[in-house]
Amino acid sequence: MAGGELDRAMQYLAKLPGLGPRSARRAILHLMKRRESLMIPLAEALAEAARAVRPCSTCGNLDTVDPCGICTDPRRDPHTICVVEDVADVWALERAAAFGGRYHVIGGVLSALDGVGPDDLNVDTLVARASDPAVTEVILAMNATVDGQTTAHYIADRLAPTGVRVSRLAHGVPVGGELDYLDDGTLAQALRARQAV
Amino acid sequence: MAGGELDRAMQYLAKLPGLGPRSARRAILHLMKRRESLMIPLAEALAEAARAVRPCSTCGNLDTVDPCGICTDPRRDPHTICVVEDVADVWALERAAAFGGRYHVIGGVLSALDGVGPDDLNVDTLVARASDPAVTEVILAMNATVDGQTTAHYIADRLAPTGVRVSRLAHGVPVGGELDYLDDGTLAQALRARQAV
């Protein structure tokens, strides 16, 4: 191989999700052929992001300022908090531009298998935020997985004493989805939650 | 999104082979969660490799020294040159530990479709190296693709005036390969090139 430098970069690249040893080798050669246009800019962007980007101490979103841009944006509704598992979910909801309130990233889901308990999640700060009388609704937007729904139940229980209204995302047929391709669970849920036309 | 820093790093990550916008988002969040153990080391390793690693001016292999470690290794046979398309192929042959001579990386294959002509490949330096009387054999180890084999023919023609012995890798049934799963071309070639037991 080509000395320790390339090997080391390759070993780190191979730890990224979606890359393994073989694709890390392809990636590093791709980078070496684009030293000025991609390799050095990528190294600098990673170092700069690692230096400047921090979790928001209020909501857990990632930003260069703390509190984050969403928490301090006066145009966003301060009465509604949308609870998500991960920062990626904040990004997904922001891309959809479907939510105008604020977020709370709990940083994972309860999972006996992975040893994630309530203390590993960012729930105490959520209860504190929801106890503010200005907050009128908390929307639980966990993934529609078993762990996600377990976590949503746990959070709803924790929020009950605050008296805040707690809701969850609707489950049903995805927009553009074809019934023939949907799993039984989704179909059953869509039937149970049918709505008057 | 989370400010320009993360976006920029994500856009560069999305340009790596095997990663797209979605996996780049996953990768950057994975990195942010491992800031000290992975993100900063990766940034440093990439910057260091970009700074220190250069193509060998003799053979085209990547190394921190020029000529590269393989070209200057006195234990390697100086009489045989193995010609490969890319540095990845040098690594593959070195992993197999099946070749004790030196390499020549031509840096691609002839491809009318991609606009790669003879002048884009590192062939002149190969002809110069092969003209050294100390070199007795040149092994063409291009990929067994149409472009690879076209390129091998072109190189063999260019090497003919030097009088050096030119060989190519054997084609046939891969070790561990099952006939039922092999393509017709490989089977036909394996039959044509059958060997006495």
C-alpha cells in the first residue's frame, strides 16, 4: 500500500455508514485524483464543521450558534414542539417545510437490545420545556418502528403531568403509495384510522 | 439545515463514489456524533494524505516518497514490469502478494466514449522503461473488459519495437468459481486455453 497516510485516511473512511474497506479504497483514489477540487476542501469542511457546529442546548439540533437558528427564529411558532429521534429527522421535516414550530431532538430511541434507557435520551429537558405555559402542544414524530413507538409512549407518559396536549403523526397510506405494495400493518392502520370524506 | 459548515461538508461527501445526498447526510451525522474519535482524525488524515502523498514519477503508484517504495525496494525483481490501469490494481496485486517485480500505472484505459486517447495514458514512460535492457518482461494486467483489452493491444503494439517480452494475465475460471454461474465468454475462453494435466 501507499504508506501510512493513505491507509489511515482509508481506515477512517471505511467507518462511515454505507462505506466499507473496498469502497473506502475507491473513495480515497477518487479523492487523490481531485486533490485541489475535492480532497483538500473536504478535509477543511470537516475540520471546520467539527470545530464550529455544536448541538443546541435547548433543542439538540446542530448549528454553529447556541441556541440554534430555529430556536431563536421569531417567525417560528413558540407554542408547538415537535419531538424527533435524530437531527436527520429535523432536516427531513425542514425539507418538507410542513412544520412552523420548534423541535426537540431526544437523540435516539429506547432499545433494550442496544442498551438505550430513558437516561440516555434527552427527555428531562423536553419535560422542562413542555412545562412552560407558553407551550400548548407537543407533537411526537418518532419513526413508525417498534422502538420509536415505545419511545413515543414513554414520552407521552412523562409529559402527562405537565398537562400539555400531546399528539402524534398520522399513520396510513403514504402519499403516492400503491395499496398493492403496502405492508399489512400500514393497510390495517389506514383502515382503522379512516376519515369521513 | 444546520448552517453552511455542515452543508458544505455534506456536499463534498456526496461526491464520493458510493455516497449520494442521503448517505452523505447519514455520514455527516455519524461523524458529528464521533467528533473526537472519527471526524477530526478523518479531516486530519485527508489533509495529511493530500499534502504528503504524490504519484511516483517512475511508475505512477501513490506514495509519500518519489520514487515510490516499490520502485526503490532492492528486494523486488527489476527485470519484470506489471502494467496496470489504476493504483487500485497495484493494491489488489500487492494484497495477493503474487508479484515480486515492479509496476507501471498507466492511469486509465483507452475509451472513445469517455474521450480517453493514447496521449492521456502514461504509455511513453512505459516504453522508455521497457527499453532499458535490464527489463526482460512486461506483463499486461489490464482489466478483462473491452476497453482494458483494447488498451492492452495498443500497449503491446507500442512495446513491440523494444523487443521486450510481453505477456498478459491468464483468463479462465476464477479460483472457487462454479461453472454454472460463469458467463459464456469466460467459459469459452477457459475451454480454448485448456491445459494438459
